[in-house]
Amino acid sequence: MLQLKQSHFLTLLREQAGSEGNRLMAACIASGVMQGLAVFTVLQGLEQLSGDGIRFHTFLAFLVCIGTFYVLFKYITGRAALIALRGVMEWRMRIATKLRSIALLEYRRLNAEQVQAALLDGREMVVEAARMLMASAANSVMILVAFAKMLTVSVPGTVGVVLLMTLGLWTFLRLIGSVQALMGPAREADMQFSSSLRDLQEGLLQLKLHKPKTTDLFGSQIIPGLERASQAREATERRHALGISFFAMFNLLILGLILFLMPGFMGLSATDTSTLLVLCMFSLSPMMSLVGFVPLLTKVEMSLQELTHMEEEIDARAEAFEREAVAMRWQHPDPVVPEFASITMRDVCFDYLDGQGVRTFGIRVDDFHLVRGELVFIRGGNGSGKSTFMHLLSGLLMPQGGAWALNGAPVADVGMEAYRNLFTIVPTDYHLFARPLGLDVSPRRMEKVLRTMRIESKVRLDGDGMFLTLELSAGQRKRLALACALLEERSVYLFDEVAADFDPQFRRFFYEELLPGLKGEGATILAISHDDRYFHVADRVLTMREGVFVDSDGEDA
């Protein structure tokens, strides 16, 4: 069973509540006491009903008790829900903030679906659990008050009731424990089924064109996956239903045993038996809320445990120099970017390793230099290491050896954040944000750049600075990405196969006018390209093969 001291849920509430936690606890106790006192007024009214009739002060006391209970109960459940909501949202904000601090290579190793699920799933469940926790706490106090009243009626009867309820609760918790054991496999089966559905969504184009693929996907993955997920979930729900049904039946059994057995075995009078029955009936409903809270708490703990593991994994993958920025949620001042004169790399190496630490691919840079105002092309086959080198040059990947300098000084002395901000990069998988982030440009400047990219009729900004549409063709999207890059006005432009999606006319403009124009303005450009008909515009053309630079004859450069 769940260890309360290790509960992520209770820790979340305790940390978020702060000093208000004591007020909530006091209100919980007071709410439970008021609920119990309301029951006492009912018992007193029953006694008066058999005599001279119910007195007004008894009815007034009942109204005061339930009114006070209502106010307190509303406060504790409402505040607990808000505290839980604030806690889980801040937790997710913290994880989202930390995502930016992960090294690029480590980010690629993260499970994107798990990150998305951790950030978005389970919020309402946590909030509902907070409400139920407060309700259960108040109900527990009410049950204790009811038991205290029972002791004044019959000590043996109270002991018998407590033993019976304890037996029922113990049996229920054993059943719920078996539910917890089934929830892990059920969740795993759900994730496997979700993975199959992702194949259906992302591979729709191929599936639409190839019926055998569709048959195979549904026959070997989706249908079996749904059956496994359904069976696992059904087993969990059946065991859960068994626990709830048992406890509900056991509650009725307790009432029956009190009525049919206690008068004869314990010699209880009719009045005492009626009092015990009433107290038990008022106690059993709160007891059911406690019983219903246990499985919900288990689900919440599993959700928050995943959130905890996700945050720990992100922390382990974060770049050390980014931690201060994370603490400030990236609202710290922008770095002072140095003037760019040159970059040099000597004997620099970088290797990709598999899960066992075995090298799968890597690059070696014996001697590379890039100086201000240069236009350099890199060519090479797929998998030759061009994109890896570009990421290494920009600091997105860290060298595992060698000398790396900016303007003659080691990059480590410059600072990685400042170094990275020298570059603007347009990769092959460039992401378009809903608005041009980080830019403070005039509408006239934006319009000029969009006109240069020949998409002014397709894209423009609305009054809030958002792009009116991102529903563009591949070539138009790449032009918009290029426009945003130009607006950044960085020292070094890195273009990875940017022209691949351009039509022939714009491709010629890109190579023969845009790039030379940027160079003429003092910009430095490194572009990966296969368009050898335009190589004449470059100052240098480098060739990569199998992770190293080679000369035109295929020898190491």
C-alpha cells in the first residue's frame, strides 16, 4: 500500500498550502465536528419525538450545525482544489522551463509522447483528489465523533462495530492493493496501443496508397493492442468493482448484525440499538467516501510519480550552465554577444553512442576555420555528417575533444550562451512559431523582408503581431523561416538544405542574389547544399564523407 510519507500528492499539497495548511486542518476538524454534532441533534430530536415533541432549540442547533458545516466544507474543498491546481500547474511549468535547458543530443533521446503526457494528463484528477481528500478528512473526524458517542451508549457494542468496520476496511484495502498491481500492466498496454495509433496517424499517406500495409498494421498491431489494453483495463476495473461492491455489502451487513444479533448477544435495549444503528448509518456514508478516495489516490500517485521521474530525467540531461536561467524561467537578461571575427576548430571530434556506449557514427575535424564575411558551402552524401558538423559548429552539440576557439579565444572562456547567440540556423525541420519570437522589428521592415522572400501576398501579421496563417506549402514555409532568420540579423547564418524546397526561379534568386547580398552586408554564411550549379558564388566549397572533410579527390582534407 501507499506510504503516506512518500506520497507525491500529499507533498504537493503540503508545499503549496504553506501556512494555510494549518488553517485547512483546523477547518477539516471543525467541519467533521459540526457534522457529528448535527447527527447528535438528530438523535436528540428522535428522543424528543417519542416524548413531548421536538423542541425549537434542538431544531435551531441542527440548523446552526449544518450551516457551519456547509461553510467550512465549502472552504476546505474549494481551497484544496485551488491549491492542487496551482501546484500541478507550477510543477508542469517548472518541467516546461527545464526542457529548454536540455542538451540537443539528450533531448533527442527523450520520449516526446511521455513528455507531452506528463505535461498535459491528469490535472483534473489531481484537483478532484484534493477535494476528496478534504472531504475524507472531515468525514474521518465525523466518524470519530460518532464512535465517541457510541461509547456513551454501549462500550461492547462500539467495540463490536469497530471490529466489524476494521475487518471490512482491511479486506477492502487488500482488494484495492491487487488493483494497484494490475494498474501498471494496464497502463503499459495503453501506451503500446497509443503507439500503434500514432503509426496510423503519422503514416496515413503510405497506408492510403497500400492496402496490405493497412491490413498488416490493423491485424498485427492495432487490433491486438486494443484487445490487450481492453483486457488489462477490464481486469483492473473488475477488481476495483469487487472491492467497492464488497465494502458496500459489508456496510449493510454491519447494520444487520447490529439489529439482529447485538440485542440478543449483548443485551442492548431497543433505544440503545436504535442509537447505534443511526450512528452507524450516518458513519457508513462518509466511510464510503473514504473507500472511494483510496483508488483515486493510487491513480494520482502514479500520475505524479511519472511527473517526478520525468523531471528527474530532464534534470539529469540539463546543461549545467543553463541552470540559473531555468531558475529565472528564462527571463534573465540576454547575453552580450561578442563581435565575430573567426572560428577555428582543430582535432575536434564528436561521436554518437548507442545505449551500450558503442560508437555508431561520428565526425572528425582536423582543421576548420570560418572568418567574417565568408560564404562557404558544404556538400556530401546523406549521412556524411554535414548536419552534425553544423550543430557542432553552433554549439548545439559539444565537442568531445580538440581545440575550439572564437576570435582566437577558447569558446569556454566566451561562454556557451553568448557563443550560441552568434548564429541563426534554418535546419531542414525548421519550426515556425505563431509569431516572430524575439524580434522587435517595425511593420515596414517585416513587410520588406516578406517581399524579398516573395511571400508578402501569402503571409502578414495581424494586429497582435501573429502570423495570419501558417498554412503554406513546403517552399513557402521555408521562405518564411528564412525571413525570420534574416530579421534576427545575427553574425553567422547556418542554412541546412534551405533551397531544397524552393522552385527553380526562387532557388536562383536565393543563390545568386540573396546570399551574395548578405555577404556584401558583412554577414557570414555556411550553407549545406547539393546545388553544384551555384557553387561558383561561394568562397569555398567543402566536401564531407563518412564524418570527415575530404578534398575533391576523396582524400582527407
